[in-house]
Amino acid sequence: MRIEIDPERDLLYIYFADTLTKAAQTVTVTEGVHADFDRDGKLIGIEVIEASKIMGEKIEFKLPELSAA
């Protein structure tokens, strides 16, 4: 997974596949949030337009800690 933030254009994109994978279909989840799917219907990314408005002024992600094996 890769996350890109463009503060100048206020965009957020979360990649779940290789960045070279092309979207075959884009579905609007809600206003300003779009999900991209490949030709097999697999989710490859999510784009958030006007990210600061949709997610709040502070964009923050919390990930679970990995336990030592």
C-alpha cells in the first residue's frame, strides 16, 4: 500500500496495487471520494478530492502495531 498526498491540489490517493496498474472502472463512493478498480474488479486505489475538507484539516492515519513473532 502506498499513500500520496498533494497539498497544493488538496488530493489524497491510496494505492492498493502497483502504481502502474490502470483503472478500468471508477466508482464514486461519496462526493469527493472515488474508488478505482482494475479490469478484474479488484480495488486498486481510492482518491479523495478536497481531502482536507472531507477528512478534516489534519490528515492522520493510525495503523495497528505489529506484534513480534
